[in-house]
Amino acid sequence: MRQYLAMFPRTALVTGAASGIGAALVELLRSEGADVRALDLVDGFDVADAHAWEEIGAVEAAFLNAGVTTGVTDIREVSEAAYRRILGANLDGVFYGVRRLAGVMQPESTIVVTASLAGLVAAPQDPLYTLTKHAVVGFVRSVAAQLAERRLRINAVAPGFVDTPLLGAGRERFVGAGFPLLEADEVAHAALAAARSDQHGQVWVVQPGREPLQFRFPGVPGPRDTSGTPVGTPPN
């Protein structure tokens, strides 16, 4: 990753800023001298409210971090309210945020979305969380090209299990099993590094004991014509 000057970003916003990764991001950014707007539902900002985003102005870096889980494994037991809540926080919050920021940000600004390993692999313990994070990863990769045309960058970080309130009762199972958990500030540092990268449409995996690693998405088989020759392959 190419590193910008230490004063980038000078202005930032963070959603889901009251706890966990969001709070760590706010602390890190302010320690580096950034003027940070911290947004969280507990303070009255609902990322799922399209009208709330209309009041957001330009910043050099936006960290769309707000997210929730259902805490439910059995799909038969997921309530309508839980379904709508997770879609609102994890998907609407990213879409509305990117839509607004794409219209107000100045060139060379950046957006970093907090995805998850559950956006890259199956996570059977919470299928709806997995659904939303796969969608977030696909959205970031797909919207990156049009933002790049306006000299805006968007990337994502995909942390493994992080020691935050989102783990809920599951935290004790991880601790009891000796499973290493990420600290929120490790993810915050990875997100800031992604913000300072000159790349776009990329996802960095964050795991305990490892440096953030840019994920390499596998290719898919291309089409073949009626003769069985891959399309695009020049004749011999």
C-alpha cells in the first residue's frame, strides 16, 4: 500500500462509532490529528435512514463501519424484525452512505467499508450476517470503477472474529477454546491503511497474528463457443 502523508485524512466520519471497531477508529483518527464526525444510533444517527444521510457533507475519508448480527443460526427462527434490522444496518447503511458520499466528496477522497470474513466464506452460525457481508463485498468491488472515474476510492476490510460486543455470548466459547480474537484497534489500523492505499475495489483480510492481506478473488471459467474453444482465444 502506498502511504499518504500522516495528515491524511484531515477530516473523516465513522459510522457505528460508539463501540467496538468504530470507537477504535475514532480514537485512532483523532490521535493522528483528524477532525472526526462520529455517527452512531445511540446518538441519534440511523444509517438506515436515507434522509439522515442528506445532512452529511464532504470528508476526506469515510469509514462505513456500522453493523449488527442476528445471533440466530436456525433460519426458521429469524423474525421479520431481525431480518429488516440487519438489512438496514448492514446494507442500507452502506448503500445510502456511498450514494451520498459519492455526490459530495472531493477527488482523492476515500471510503472504507467494514465487511467481514463472513463476506468471503460461509459462516453457518449466522446466515443472514453472511448474506449481508457477501453483498457488501460485491457492492464495493462493483461500484469501485465508477467512483474511480471521479477519483474517489472505495475498499473494504474483512476482519475475522473481533473482541467486540457483536460477539455476544459467543465470546466465552472463543475464550474457553483458546481461539485468538482480534482487538478492535487492529482492525482500525487496517482500515486506516486501506484508506491510505491508492487502490480501489480491494478487500483486505484481517486475522490475529498476521499483517492485513489483500484478498485475491479466484477467477471464474469463461464461456466456450460451439466448438469448445474458449471465447476470446485466437485461432492457431
